[in-house]
Amino acid sequence: MSAIERITKPQLLEHLNRLDPEGRVWRFGYSASDAAIEMYVNGIHDSDIILGIRIDITSDMMVAVVHLSIDEDTKTAEIGISTLLESRRCGYGERLLRYSVDILRNRNIRQLYSVCLPDNQPLLKLFRKLNITSITSNVGEKEARISIPMAGIDSVINELRNERLVVIDMAMKPWAELWQHMFQKSK
């Protein structure tokens, strides 16, 4: 299983453009066009955090991504999370959400929230696993919030361990590609 890594805006754009129609509605609250997705990605601030998971270390394709938009003044962060259709129900969303909480804890962010459609049960289920603080309903949408505890040794170690896994994945990538190439030749 690949490590969670920081990704670039172009990698995020590629992932979001690969979303199926339902995935686009769950992620954006409407059936976002490619042009709308590009405008969204271009509007992401440099201070935001974008994370992704590759399908394997030989691939550049991100199967799941998260965008954390942090407001330092209010100590809150909004999360946008998505997984490609063929990779749903594999635990990628939960891994990204749990890691996001560790990152936010380590940056003294106190609350994480997401605005979603009322039928976005996968996202609401993820938030329930992390002890949702509140769900409020507005016309046509729900807002889920999680209170984030103070940083602890566990959150710091989790973030450092994942950063080391990214380094290992990148170091092993050429070997994995060579092995894959050799294996395909022998078939």
C-alpha cells in the first residue's frame, strides 16, 4: 500500500478530472465540468495542503486525494476528499481522513469540517468513524464537523512515519518499475 504524499495542483486536477459523474457530485455538490474543476484547482491557496495516495509506487495516478483548506485565524480547516470509482471501499478515504487529522493536530487546527450533499453517505460514514462533533442541515446540504484534539506524540510520530514511507516509496520506485518490466518480459 502506497504512502500518503503531498501532491501538486496538476496531480489533483488529473485526479479530479478522472472522477465518475457520481464522484464529481459527491466531491463538489454538483456535476462539475472539467472547466469548473480547473477553476477550483487554480483557486487553491499555496498554504492549503493537498495529499494523495497512488495505486502503487510505479504509478503516477492518484486513486484518492484530499484537499485541506486551512483558516489560521479561526483554527479550522475544510476538507474535500475523493476516491476514483474503482478504488472506493478500499479504505483510502479513511486513511486520508485519519492522516489529515494528525496533520491538522500538529498545526494547532481545532476543527475540521465538510459541507456535503445529504445523500453523501460515504463521507458522513467516514466522519462518524472519527466521532463527528455535529451535523447541521441547511437547504440541500449537510455540514459535518469534527473537533480536533491537541497535538500529541502519536500525531507527530504518525506524520513523521508517513513522511519516511514517502521517501522509501520514491527510492524504491525505479526498482519496482524494473522488476515489473522484467516480470512482464518473462510472461
